[in-house]
Amino acid sequence: MELTAAQRAQFEREGFLVFPDLFSAAEVAVMRQEVERLSKIQAEEVVREHTGGVKALFRVHEDDGVTASAPFRALVRTPRVQRPVRQVLGTEEIYVYHTKINAKPAIEGTHWMWHQDYNSWSKDGCPTPNMATFNVMLNDTTEFSGGLYMLPGTHRLGLLESVMDTSTGYKLWTIPKEKMIEVLRASPPVVPVTGKAGTAVLFHCNVLHASGHNLSAEDRWHIYISCNASANAPAFGPQSRPDWVTSRNTGPLPMEADSAIVKAA
């Protein structure tokens, strides 16, 4: 899948792109089955809410480890994911910084506050914000079920001051309330990113985004494939976050068959 000139211009202008119905019902079914399996694992890669429900599942794309998954390994290597990411990062040599399945359980799945991903990744030592995330919805997603919100054009603000939010099961660098109110008032309207299962969204690491509480009767599952240019990899040391958050596999990721997700089941 190649981005058109118009899509590339939109990404530069707004910081994100939405691709409705990019993955088939059969592919989504395979990936949903994997989330159900992975959610039962007890390991540090499976982060839980204070209530015990799953908040996030990490490192599902590798060949090894407790959360390894053949379908998700296939997903990150599809041309549908890799071609757009390579285009917006301006290089053929990319790798998966991390994979994260946000698994907001029905009723109790909590919010993710307004943040820029590069606030965390700059602290990991990534030299530049030449990074992006490819998100695939594994459920029909509405605002009511805790859908994603994007604030268009905010990637052009550069890196903003952040503070650590510890209100949920996963600590996150977020934008302070007063600064966020200022940015919201000065920005275009917030865009709710909703859609049917199989819809995808590609977004810049500095675009401000958030998601709300899942108040619906259904779990809300999204997989986030965060990508980095291989040349932009951080230097690793004793203080680096673990491999399941910041991958040590920084060499260029190969692109494989676009039909491999279902076959990997």
C-alpha cells in the first residue's frame, strides 16, 4: 500500500491518517483470538489495571518471549503496515520500537491522558522525533467505548513539557492540565478516531492524543505498532527501559507476505 501525494500532505499537515477497513474480518478474528490467549498470561509484559483487568500487552511481535504471537509477528511485516510507515519516516530501514495492545475491559477500562509519544521516547534516548505509530482497531470502536482522540496539527508544536501520570496501571508522561487547556483552546477541534474493526490509523510521535474510559459492554482492543528509523535508535545502557518497551532489535525489519496473518493462526 502506497500513500498518495494527498495523503502524505495530510499527514504533514495534521499528523495522522485513518484507513477504514484496512484489515479483513478474517484477519481481525485471528488477532482477537490471540488477544484472548495473551490476556491470560501473568508476566511483566502484561500490564493490568488496579482492578485486575488488562491495561496493555507488550512485545507481541517477536519470535520469542512469553507474549510472542505468530499472527502479530506477521502483522508488523505486512506491506499494509510497513509501506506507509517507511514513507512518512522517509527511510526503508525501520524497526518496531515496541508493540502494545491496549485492552480496555468493558466498563472498567480506564483513560489514557493527553500525551505525545516522543515525550517517553526522547527520554529513552531517541535522537529525533522521526517515529510513528500504526494502530489497528480489533473491535468496532466508538467514543463511548474509549476510542482514540487526535488533536490535528499539534505535532508541529514540537516537544512539550510533560509530567508523570500514575493514575492508572501504566505510568505515562502526560501534558500538564493548564498547558493542555491552552493548547486545546488554540487548536482545531479534537478528532475522535472511530470505526469498524480492521480500521487503522497512522500517527506522528508528537501529535497530541488521548482516549477515554470504556463505558460500553464490550472490551476495546487496539494494537499499536510503534516504529522507529533504524538510524534513530537510542543507545542502550543500564538505565534503559526493558526490551519489552524499547526493543533491542533495531536492525531493518523485513517486509513479508500481506496474506500471512490468517496463515499464522
